[in-house]
Amino acid sequence: LARVLIRVDNRPFSTCRLSAFIRSILGFILFSTSYCVVNTGIYYKFVRPLRQEERELLERELIEADRAGFTVNLK
């Protein structure tokens, strides 16, 4: 008589333990997190310095216009 031993699967993230719905939720969370991290990195590396440079250029132009005697009338 041969005994067949069935090993109990105790791994928490195996396909036997998680349904497809839970795995898709975890996948979406992982995708969303990576998307946000990449967008934040791109913003701080490229977009923010460009906006700061444009702001400084505008400030310099306004200072030069003020020194030249021009006024800005907002009505």
C-alpha cells in the first residue's frame, strides 16, 4: 500500500490562495504606484526646472521694464 502525502500549500501569494480578483487589485495598485513615482520623478527632473527658468526670465523682464520706465496697467 502506497501512501500519497499531499503537502499543504502555505505560501501566501500562490495562485491557489488568491483569487484572480485579488491578484488584479494588487497588480493595479503596483501599476498605479509605479506610475505616480515615475511621473513625480519626471516632474522634479524636467518640468519644475523649466517652469522655474521661465519664472526667472519673466521676473528679469519685468525688472528691466520697470527700470526703463514702463508700467503695466491692469484694468
